Amino acid sequence: MVGGGVTATAPWWAAGSVVALWLLRETWTAFLSRRKERTETDANVDLIKGLSDRVSFLDQRVTAQDERLQAEMLLRLRAQEEASALRTRVRQLESTLRSLGAVIPPEDPVVTA
């Protein structure tokens, strides 16, 4: 285009290079977006796995605590039953002693916990 006048058309290589640059930019953007989405997906998978592990650990702790509470309730129930049986036995013995003429003072009304 040396020595010629200014023409209204651009050379073919200029249009081709613009299209090639546009395609390269779109490809690179898609590649970076895919990489970013993959990283986010991996992070989400790790987060969900961590949360699942935490929930299962908490579930195990709650189960163990429930078992301990159940065992403690059974022990307390047995202790109450034994205390009731002992109170009945003491009353029976006091009654027997009274029938034999023993003087047994009344219980102290102040109950200490």
C-alpha cells in the first residue's frame, strides 16, 4: 500500500489478527473461569466433607452422652429403690423395738441435703 491512496478497506491480515486475538481472549477467559470453578468446587467438597465429619463426631458424642445419662438414671433409680427398702426396714425394726418396750426418739425434722 505504498504509494497508493487511503482505501476504505483494511487488509485481510489485520481483520484475521483481530479475530484471532478475540478467540484467544475468549479461550483464555473460559480456561481461567473453568480453573476458578474447579477450585471453588474442590473447596466446597472439602467444606462439605469437613462438616460431615464434624456432624458425625457430634453425633457420636451425643450418643455416648445419652448412654452415660441412661446409665446414671438407672443407678439413681436403683439407689432410690434401695433407700426406700432401707427406710421400710428401719421402720419395721423400730416397730419391733417399740413392741418390745424400747423408747425411740422421733426423727430430727431438719433435713440436711
